[in-house]
Amino acid sequence: MRKIAFVSLGCDKNTVDSEIMLSLLTEHGYELTKQDEEAEAIIINTCAFILDAQEESINTIIEMGEYKQTGRCKALVVAGCLAQRYADEIFKEMPEVDAIVGTGSYEAIVEVLDELFAKEDQTVKRVDPLEQRDLSYHKRVVSTPGYYEYLKIAEGCDNRCTYCIIPMLRGPYRSRRAEDILREAADLAAEGVKELMIVAQDITKYGRDLEQGDYALPQLLTDLCRIDGLEWIRLLYCYPEDVTDELIAVMKAEPKILPYIDMPIQHSCDSVLKRMGRRHTRKELEQLIQKLRAEIPEIAIRTTLITGFPGETEEEFEDLVAFVKEARLDRLGVFPYSQEEGTAAARMSNQIPEEVKEARKATLMELQQGISEELSAAWVGREVTAMIEGRIPGEGEEDYEVYSARTYRDAPEIDGLIFVTSDQELRSGDLVRCRVTGAYEYDLIGELL
């Protein structure tokens, strides 16, 4: 039995793809190992969303390629977005790479490995048309802690934002069949998953390309809530122009759907939004935020912003600063604009210097830090439900332990934590009630009730 090592980079959508490939490999007799030096093949599922992600992917390929000299590696496979975008360049510049598997060809991973092992000193390239990718149900090898998982409901994107290369990497928007999604969710729940993060490039457009009439995200969420074992359902990547009254009503009515929404808005200034190819305005954003808070008072709103988009003036940036002050969003990520080859924005004049992008990012993050500190302090004294992540070794005293946990306001790996003291032994994935006793800018302190 040949041993395989697997490295998954990038976003949670990539994580799902990696888990599908892992399942296909194990079903066909390959053995997974965490010891890279023992692996006969190493597969890297890469990211290419922005320049930093591309650099991380390239550095990882170089690092893993060294095991062809120092370990047992006979086959180095590069999969994912970098492979999809730069297949020929990778082969030309990185001779240690034996195979390329694009984002439309994940189901060929077993065939590619079999071919590499059958005949040495060859290269294999599988970059199939993105529209042909099989989106039907596949078992997955869960790589998250097991009590939470990501559920991808669609592939690709049609939004065509001027700064984004996702349509080139993932193809047009294609919704998965509802029966496949529900079957996958039920299987994950049966394996012990309590929290599902619903993901796609844009989950709000789910179902519009299917021959199911009005079956869309609200109905899908309603059906997911009927699955036994699921406790929390979290919505990631909702484009604001498609957050409908029907969706808000389902979020409000279904207790399993957390009052949390990740809504990437990127900017507030109408002139910048227009150059970005976004389809909302500042007024519409403000109205939506007001509506969400009126209908779901406890809702936590997360978003991402871009600083230094081509042509961003001081006045346009000040508009963004004013918006952040007024909106007082619960969670905020800020990224300096990345000039991506092949995008419309990359060809725009008035590119902003890197130091200006970074300075504007720092301004927003400092502003948001103060807002987050005030919002966190308001939770002191309140009772919350938290999902235990794990015990913190070396913390606590003889009569209690300290655990890291997450509230409904915190998505894994991107948001904050609550540190819970308990005189009882707790397990990862436990849902517990606790009282908030202290607060930092992004994290809380609590005690088990």
C-alpha cells in the first residue's frame, strides 16, 4: 500500500475539495500519512486567490519537492487553483513537479497517481473544462476537528468583480443538487458533526441555475435544519444584494441557524463599488444592516474590506472610514488590494502604492479594534452558549481547567474565542452555557454555569 501525504492550502472551499480527494485516494487503496518523509507521493492543493497565497503555494511546492531527495517521494502532484491557472509555467519553472490537477479535475486524482506510479520519469497534466467538474455527492475524509465541518453548496462564480480571478479559477456558478447536499449533511451529522458552515463563492445565489423552480437557499436551509444531530448552521459568504427578506425570515425562524452572517462588501463608497463591479450602494448596505439588526437583534455581522483599490482617493477612503465608524460591525477583515493578472482592475490606471494600501489598512484595523473592544465589553455579565474547542494545557489551577471555545459570534479560525473556566471535564464539541466575566478586543473570558 503506497503512502500519500497531503497539504491543503487556502480557503475552506479548498478544504472540502481536499477532503474529497483524500476519500477517493483511500477508497482506492492509498494510505494517508502525516510523515512527509515517509510519503511516496505528496499532493499539494494550492491557492492562487491573491499574490500572497500564490507565494505560499510556490514555497510549499519547493519545500515538499525536497522530499524527492531526502525522503521517499517519487511523485509530487500540484492540484488546485495555482495548478489551474499556471499549469504550463509550473512544469517549466519547477521540474520537481510530476503532475498537475486543475480545479475541474479533482476526480481524476486516483487515475493521475496510478499513471505516475505505473511509469516513472513522466509528467501528467489534467486541466479539464471547469464546467465538466462532477458536483455530485462524494464521501469525504474529515480533516477538521470533527465536530464542525464546511458544506459546499455551489462551485464557481458569475459575479465578475473587476478585482477577482475566481471565475478563471473555478468557472461559472453551478449549484449542487439539493439531494446531494442534504445526503452529505446527514452523513456528516451521523459522523458527529454538530456545526455546519455553509460555503460557496456566493451562497445567496444557490439554486438559481437549477431546474427546481423556486428551490433556493431559504428552502435548502429549512431542509438542513430538519437533519438530526446538527446543532448550529452558520452562513458564510452572502452577497448583500441577494440577502432577501425570505432568507432573513428563515434565519429568524429556525433556531439551528445562527444569528451570524458573513457578508463581504469590500467598500462603502459608491464610486469605488462601481469600479469594483459590485452591485450594491452604500445606502442599500446601510438599509440592509438596519433591517438585519431590526429583524434579528442579536445578529453578528462579519465583512471584508479592500483598501487601495485603483484610483481610491483620500475622499473615497474617508467615506470608508466613516462607514466603519457608523456601521460598528461585529467582525471585520481588511486586505490591501492585490493587482491580479488577467483582471479588469489590474489594467486600470492610478494603481495605489503599496505603502498607501498598507497604511489605510492599518487605519481601519486600529479603528475596528476600538469598536470590537466596546462591543466585547458589552457582553460581560451575560450568559452565552459556547462550543468547546479544547483544553488549554498549563492553564488553570488544581480545582479548575481552562478551555477555549466559540460562541455563535465566532466562526472557526477567523473570529475570536471565549476562554472558559470549568471544574468539570469538557470535551471538544460540547455545547455549554457560560457566563461572560471579562473581555478583550476580540476574545471573551467566561465561567461554566
